[in-house]
Amino acid sequence: MLTRRILVLAAVLAVFGLARLRAQDAVQHMPPGADPAFEVSTIKPSNPEDMSKDFNFEGRIFRATNYTVEDLLALAYGLHAKQIVGEPGWFATTLYDIEGIPDVQGLPNQRQKYLMIQKLLTDRFHLTFHLEKRQLAVYAITAARGGARLAPSIATADDPERFRWQGRLGDLKVTNMTIPEFAVWFQKNVTERPVVDRSGLTGRYDFALTWTPGESEFPQFRRTGAFNPSPTAGDDPKAPPGLFKAFQEQLGLKLTAIKAPVDIMVIDHAERPNPN
């Protein structure tokens, strides 16, 4: 059955081509109430010479490059790596390239993307887990004195949320995100501890954030050798400020170290996927 699914995926890609699949869904979105899964998917070890890291939907084609299971869990369930316990060692060290096609026509929204990854983890990695509450060291996002300086997003209701690096780590552009959504992506990409939203902000925003990364930031990128700091980092007086100062000066927000109760995912069972 698995071989047949792989052949179906290859056939779809070959017959239609990525460009045609993009065009087919250029203006079509999944129904908001749809409950999609991947109709077909492939999972294979990443190329050790490829240092790129990517997660995107190009038309209906989903691709994740150089992602660990820990990365997928953190994204799909909105967790930091420190909120995942009891996992086997390979969760954080084995890198995979994943491709898939949803079983529902149209572009998925953010919730549907995460739902498909959750189902992929269950179906292909045989993941089971339970949740607990524990007190952890976290960063809290709050409004700085004078209030937040964020522009309401100009995106439409159909535009996706985006969290993108502008050429290097530490030069960030965010589009159409709420602060809770931003916190999830920021903790997954940047910080060594979870990030919680205490800002009270409820809108969607577009903003940029530029800083010189510190030694504790981007732990997962440093693990894979994909860390690409600013060429002006170090002693250059023209280098961007550090993260905490940049948060306050550029966004009107504060990033404060506190302790708070957070969800913990306790892994009960998982298996490596069958090679394909």
C-alpha cells in the first residue's frame, strides 16, 4: 500500500507539474470547515550536504526540508522543544525531507496545515502522547512603556501568515500574524525557552525585526550547521542591537524572562517511518 501511495504522488507530480498545481489553486482555498489529511506523502532522510531549512505549501504541494520530528511537533502543536519530554534521541537529531498532497482540493489555512502535520505524525511515525501542565522558565511578550508600535496588517482574509528571514537569521519580516502566532514561530526558530503572549494585543500585524543574534539564540539552526549570522555582528558599532533591545525599540514590546505554567507533551510511543 505504501509503495502504491508513493507511485501515486510521483505520478501526480510528473503529469501535472508543480507549476500547474500552483495555478490550479491560485484562487481556490479549502473550505474553512474541511478536515484534511495527506492523501499521499513521502518521507526520506535529508541530504547531509543541504544546509537549507524550509516549510511551505507551493500550490497543493507540501514540502518540509531538513526537519526533525521535534521540529514538526513544535510547529504542529505550538510547542517549544523544552515542552516535549520522553522522546527518543533521534527526534531531535534525524533530519527528514517530507512531501505530500492533501486529500482536499484548495490551499489550506494555517489551522489545516498544522492539522495535516499532526495526522502525518500519527500515521507515519505512530506517535502517541499525553499532555501535562508544568512550571517552566519562559519569555513573556508584553507591551513596553508607551505601548506597542505595530502596524495593522494590510493582508486580506485569504492571505497566509508569513514568518520569513530576509537573507540572514536576525533579519525577520512578519506578515499577517497575531502575537500568539508570532510567539509560536519565534520560540520554534529563535529562543532557547518557550515564549508566551502577555501583550493583550488581539489584531493581526505586519512588522520587521532586525537584531544581532546572541550565543543562546537559534539553537536548532546551530545544531544543523545552518546558522548564518549577520556579517556585521561582533564589534562593529553599526551592527543591529541585541534581541531584547531590538524588541523594545522596533516593536514597542518587551521580552521578559519569567516562570509560568505551560503545556508539556509527554511522548508515550513513536517509531521511525518506513523508508521511501
